[in-house]
Amino acid sequence: MPSSEQLAQLILSGITQGSIYALIALGFVTIYNVTGVINFSQGEFAVIGAFVAITLSQKVLLWHGQMTASLEWPLPVAALIGVAAAVLIGVLLYRLGIQPSRNASPLSQIVVTIGASIALRGLVLLAWGTDPYRLTPFTEGPPFDLMGAILTRQSVWVMGLTVVFVVSLFLFFKYTLIGKALRASSANPGAARLMGINPQWMGLIAFALSAGLSALAGIVVAPVTFMTFDRGLMLSLKGFVAMIMGGLTDPVGAVVGGLILGVVESLAAGLISSGYRDAFTFAILVVVLLVRLGGFIKGRKGEALERAGL
Amino acid sequence: MLKVDGISTFYGHIRALNHVSLDVNDGEIVTLIGANGAGKTTLLNTISGMLHPKNGDVVFDSKKISRMRAEQIVRLGMSHVPERRQVFGSLTVLENLTLGAYCRVSRDGWKAIYQDIEKVFGLFAILEKRKEQLAGTLSGGEQQMLAVARGLMAKPKLMLLDEPSLGLAPLIVQEIFRIITELRKSGTTILLVEQNARAALRVADRGYVLENGHVVMSGKAAELTADEQLQKAYLGGRSNGKG
């Protein structure tokens, strides 16, 4: 039987990891609600954001050691540029991949995003190689003690910043004109056009926003876990599972789904075996898909999933 | 103000509109009547840019708009209140109204828009009571009023109203038609699509009758009301002259 300290520890690290899934799931939901596309390059944005921030803020070997970057810019600047890089790639993906295929089926567009994620992973591999990188923690200092569990300072950063990002996003959707236009566009795209809301412009904003959000997630988690070129795939899949758990279209559900997923994974890894971490995630996916097509939060049945062609 | 000149619109290979022409002059209420599937909604959608005609032109305020997209056309001062209301159900009444003025924010500024929201509340008192409520929770009649109010928020010169009385109780239908007459008094030009031909002809100056994508009849509202054939087909065949 695990001790209560051990449980607390597992739950805490689960929430830390789950925060990242929550942010990535929010990106999924934002893009899905506005454009109807499930964007499987969501995780690559996190990887790119993190790698760019790492490269600008610490010494890194690039292009198989042919180039050394030692700019050592302050972290906030590096992080901002990392986010900007991801946003730029998100915008390019929309303009070059999604917008031209807007009359194709949602499934074809999903394939476009999978293709983009493979291409982006390849580019990251070329530039940064297979080595794992770790960002220096945002603040130095001893970890905190919480009910016998150890809480690192970076975990506090992760949770705190996740709260800040999520709250800002909700305020953005609730109170700004663009936010309202995005919601209108997802509620009724045709009527939104009659108001003068350009759906392509909304799609572009959704991609930019989601890419930025994922990049932030990647950057805050990079000091906790090592970043490697191929982490995007898993991050995408976990974010996707969290999104489905939340009912596909519900941003609150996505956040809750992400946190639950993180905790379940952490408990599975800690109490059973770390080898089962991912197995549990996908077991959850299968169960949710089979049993509650509407997601955990609301009783809505599979309508949303049908719309996605799933 | 609006000139539709020989447009034909297709859904794939199916021709929904066949060489349709009509005019709407400044300050008029013009109604389009016809059975289900006659092409009335297709015509409105083609005018507002949701669909594009294969041939023919739509000219609005002496600008050719048949190749423009809906989100551009609304900026020229044409507001389309679509069939079945199409309010943003997951947004509040106030948010719906704000988005109605989406195309004006950069031009007129927020102050003017808030003033217009107050004006719209003057016309639709019920919406003020419901302003923080989600539009999806309103009754059908309230949603229709919201749809018209949202359309007004664009400050249109021309309003396209698609079946505003559809599925509403008689009392509310009356209310809707009262509002339409009030809009005309305030100088808005209206192109009204209705299945309730009798009521539509009562408020309109002129009318066009659409059948299978053709205009089969047009004229002054009073002439159309008096027309025997039309009475048989659309006005329930009663010819007691009272309407």
C-alpha cells in the first residue's frame, strides 16, 4: 500500500504534467471549434517553442555540431521568441495547408496536419539532433514541502503559469471583440459571415493562438522534463485524448481532461509500472470513445464527434 | 438601390434560380413570395454573397457585388437576416447584438455602437430584459427579434429578411410585421421573403412572385393582392377582398 506522502507526490507531479496536456488540449479545442480541424501538429508547436527558447538562452549545438549557439539571452526574451516562432509556423500551416484544402473533408485536413507534424519533426531533428535538452529552471532554489511531498519550484511555475494562460484565454474569448467573433464563428459560421466576420481570418487567428499556447506549454515544461525532437507526437496524442475526455468542443472540459489524464498517468506509473504510463492514456481514450462519446463533462452524446468524422 | 439583373444560381448541376431580375428602390419594402423550394432563400443568399451566381449581376448602390463575399458585402450597408434566425446560441443576447455591429467597430467606434444597442432595446423591449441570457435559451419569437435586431446593428441601408414569421405564434407574427413597418418609417429599405404572402403584401409596396426559380409575376402589392390567380395559389383562395 503506498503511503499518503507517496500518493501526494504522484498526484502533484500528475497535475504538473497534466497542466501541459491541458494547455495543448485547449489548443486543439480552439482550432477545432473555429475551423473543424483536429490539428495533430499541436505537439510540434510545443517542441519548436521549447527548442527555440533553449537555443536562444543557453549553449546549444546545432546542425550536427557544425554550429554552436551561445547567445544566452535572458529567458523571457528567449521564451517570447520561441512562442513567436511557433505562432509563425502555425500561421504558415494554416495558410499553406489548411486554407487551400478548406473544401476537402475534415479527415483530409486532419491528414494534412499529420503530414505537417511529420515534416516539422524532421526539421527539428535536422537542426537539433536526437539529444535531449533541458531548459534551466525559471528560478533557482530548494523545493517546497507540501504534505510530505516535494514540489519543485518549476512545478509551481508550471501550475501557476497554466492558470494564468487558461484564465487569460477565457477572458480573451469572453471580453474581446475578436474573442466573441471566434466564438460566433464556431457557433454558426454562416451567420458569422453575414456579420462581416471573415472565416479565413478567424481560422488564422485560431491557429496562431493555439500554436502560441502550445509553445508556452512546451517552454514551461522544458525545465521539468527533457525536450527531445520526437516529443511532439506524444504531446499531440495526450492533448487529443484530453480534448476528447472534455467532450471535444468544451474548453473547460479540455482543461479538466488534461489534469485528470496527467494524474491518472502519474498514478499508473508510480503505483504499477512506469511502462504503463502511455498504455493508461490510450486505455482511457478507448473507454471514452466507446462509452461516453459526449465526453466526461456534459451529457451531450456523440454529435460533436460525428461532426469531426470520428 | 438594389438591382438584380438576370442571375442564375446553381447547386452543383441543379439550377435553383433561372435568369431572375428584380429591383428594390430607396425606401421601399419589396416582398418575394413563392412556395417552398421556389428559390426565395437562394435568391437572398445570392444577393448577400453567401452564394455566387453563374450568370448575371447584382448591383447594390451602383457597385457590382455579385463576385464579392458575404463578409465584404455587409460592410457596404446590406444586412441579411437569415432564415431560421441563426442567432449565436452559445453567446448572450448582448454579445449577439455587439457582433451585429462587428463590421462597424473600426469605422464608428464603440460609443456609437452602445448608443445603437440602446436604440435597438427601444424597439425590442424584451431583448433588454434578456440581455445577459444565452441566445439559445430564448423562445422562437425572441430569437427572431434578436436576429432582426442583430441585423439592424449593422446600420444597413438595405435589409434582407428571410421568413421572419416562420414558425411563430400569430401574435408574435403581428409584432414582427409591426416592427417591419417601423423600420421603413426610419428609412430602411427592405427586401422581405415570406410564405405568409397575405401579411407580406399588406406591408409591402411591391412584390415579386417566384416559381421554380423564375419570376412569374410582379407588380404593386395592391395589384398582386387583387390578382385572382395569385389569390388561388398563395393567399388561400379567399377573394372576399378583406385580406
